[in-house]
Amino acid sequence: MVVEKKRSPVGAAVLRDDITVAIRGAVVAELAEVGYGRLSIEAVARRAGVSKAAVYRRWRSKLDLVLDLVSATAGRNLPLLDTGSLLGDLELLLQVMARALQHRMALQIIPDLLAEAARTPQIAEKLHQTLEDYQRTIGLVVIGRAVERGELSAATDQRLAVDLIVGPIYWRLAITRTPLGTAEVRRAAEMIVAALQVAGAGPDAPEAEV
Amino acid sequence: MVVEKKRSPVGAAVLRDDITVAIRGAVVAELAEVGYGRLSIEAVARRAGVSKAAVYRRWRSKLDLVLDLVSATAGRNLPLLDTGSLLGDLELLLQVMARALQHRMALQIIPDLLAEAARTPQIAEKLHQTLEDYQRTIGLVVIGRAVERGELSAATDQRLAVDLIVGPIYWRLAITRTPLGTAEVRRAAEMIVAALQVAGAGPDAPEAEV
DNA sequence: TAACGACGGTACGGTTGCGTCGCGACGCGT
DNA sequence: ACGCGTCGCGACGCAACCGTACCGTCGTTA
């Protein structure tokens, strides 16, 4: 018993998927090429081979466009396989991250949006939430699993731990843009394990801001 | 960088320093507010209370303007005091970095320029060179000193070591923008020391790219 | 005191993007 | 066969910047 009001759902004149897809692709390309700051609807439409009106029919502004894109992309989570040891899990995670961060598009767009987040609250919120999810996943799965195995103290500061894991590889690949070999990833994993093992002290007294 | 021609040094009509300073300040402010992508000479001149012509008399383009600014700012090096131990040096370094990265301007401008570097070779080169100097300094002074003390193996991979030191704090403050307490900095320093100590293995066989 | 050159101000024509509108055409359900 | 809403296309007025040019003014130095 479908009670929907077919009152005025349209017939054959519906937003065409192929055009929507083309626009999304064009946004990604433009974002990589000129950045969010210089992104223009005109250029997006031009690149997608589409009229401006077609874009405005779907999204009200370039902010909407980008937020939507981030939402769609952010959904893809890393499969965190259980290798049986903290070192193994960590090395795998770093390898996956390294692979993702070597992609040209990612390397252009991610830092750009992160920088833009500093002045556009909506972007900041969306990215922050995505990052938070990502980091919590790492914390719970990788660290949590290691705690269950007895490899790490239960008092491990997850936030700090995640910083230690994610920070170096992001810095290396996205900031300094220096190539990273597999052997180096392995050694980095070993070093991080050592770091995590001395973190058992856990958070103590209330802290002063720096 | 204001060029001075000595041959026929002009009379009283010389580029005024106060105006140069005003423009520089305006560039920083604009850079923080709208980013490099949206930076316009018009806005800079407006903000500095100066005519566009005054800007063009000193710099040919906004790229020149920014490159000059980066050169001027990058000169300021961190004073790396010798505290007598790797842990002490590291904690001090992290505290100084944390302080620098908490400044609002830095937090807006640095990620923005780093992102822009991905598409503007001149900016990339200048920043890369600055970063390289900075990292080499950390490597030589902090790590080198610890090696002399016998705290670290001489085979320590300096590049990886620096990634481990700088990455986490940059990630935490500039990317996730989460506050960082002094006690956390201390614990992070301890963790990093542990990581560096297991890095003695040094670089081994030739590596495949990820 | 005369010359020089940067000063602020102002204006120029040209380019780019904005967001909206109307046109005729198209194709698909009713 | 009809009507719907999308399609591409083109045009609109408006705004921001671009880079350059020309003013009359001003302070210094030769």
C-alpha cells in the first residue's frame, strides 16, 4: 500500500544521472587544479560539458557541491584487517594510507580542503567529523585490539597514539612530499610500536594549555 | 625584497619603508583571511591604505609578493638549546613548535601555502627548501647531539626520525586542530624517544616504492 | 632652487564569474 | 497525444580585479 503522493513526481524528465556524474567528476578535477578558493561554477560546468543551469538545478552553491562531494567520498572506510599483531596491523595500516596518499588527486585536494576548513566552518565541521570517525576507528580497532592482546596498556592515550601513527606519514607524504619506500614503512611501524609501548603512563593531572 | 640601485640613487623620492611594511602586513592579513587563491592586489592595497600602484612599484605579481614574504619570514630559526639530554631537547623543541603552531595567523597561512605549493612550482620550491633546512637542522642538532651522547645509534635514519618528531605535532595542531597540553607534549616526547631508540637498524636493502 | 621619482587618487578597457531567465527541443510516463 | 521537467544555449545586469596610465603633490638632494 504505497501512500506516496504521486501527485507530481515527474515522468521522463528527471535529473539525468550521467550529467550528475559528469559534474561530480569535473568538481574533483577543478578542485585539484585550482583549489577550492578559485573553484567556479562556470569552470565546473564548462569542464563537465554541461550548462550552468544543470549545475544550479542540483546544488545551490559551490559550498554545497563540495560538501556533498566530501560526504560521498568520505564514506569509503579503510578495511582494517586483523593480522594478529600490533606491528602487523600497524604496518598494514601505514601501507594502505601511503597508497592512498600517493594518489595525485588526493594529494592536491586533501591539503587544500584542510586549509580551507580554517575559514569555512561548514567544511571544517564536515572534515572534522570525518577525521574524528577515522581516528576513532583506528583507536578502537588497532589500539583496542593490541590492548586485548596484552601488547599495550589499557591506559594508553588513544588520541596521542593516533597522532603518533597518522602524523608522520601524513607529514612525509602530503607536506614534504618525499617518496616513502616499503622498507621505511616497516621501520616506521616498528618505531611507532616502541613509542606506543611506553605510553602506558596514561593521562595524569589536569593540564595547562601550551 | 626591495632592490636598491646605487648608480643614480634617487633624491627624496625613495620607496617609503612604512608603506612597504604596511603592504607586507596587509598581505599576511589577506592571506589568512581569504587564502592565496583568492588573494587580490586590490584587496591588499585597500587593506594597507595604499594605492595599487604603490604595490606594483615593489612587486610584479602576487606570486612575487608571497615568495618575498616567505623568504623574509622563513629566516627566523628556532633556537635549539642544548638541555643535556635527548628527552629534554625533544620536549623543548616540541614546546616551541606547539607555541608557533598555535598562532592564529600561522595556523591559517601555513596549511594554505602548503596546499598551494601542490600547484605552483615556485611556491613549492621555496617552501620545500625552507622545510629542508628546518628538518636538516633538527636532524643534525637534536639527533646528532643524541648520537654523540650515545643515546642513539649513529645509524639512525634522520629523515624518518624527523618525520616521527614533526609529523605528530603538526597533525595534531594544524590538521585536527585539537588543543595540546604541556603534559601531553611531555608524554609525546617520551614516546618519540622510545621510537628513535629502536631505529638503530638503519636503512637496509634497496627499497621498492609503495 | 630645480630636478627627480614615489606618493595617493583616479580612471581606463578588458576579463571573469555571479545567479537568473527564457528559448525551443527532447523523451518518457500517463 | 499530451504535459512534465530536464536538456543545451545564450543573454542579462552586476560585481570584482586585472594591469596600466596619467594626474598634481611632496620631500630630498645636488
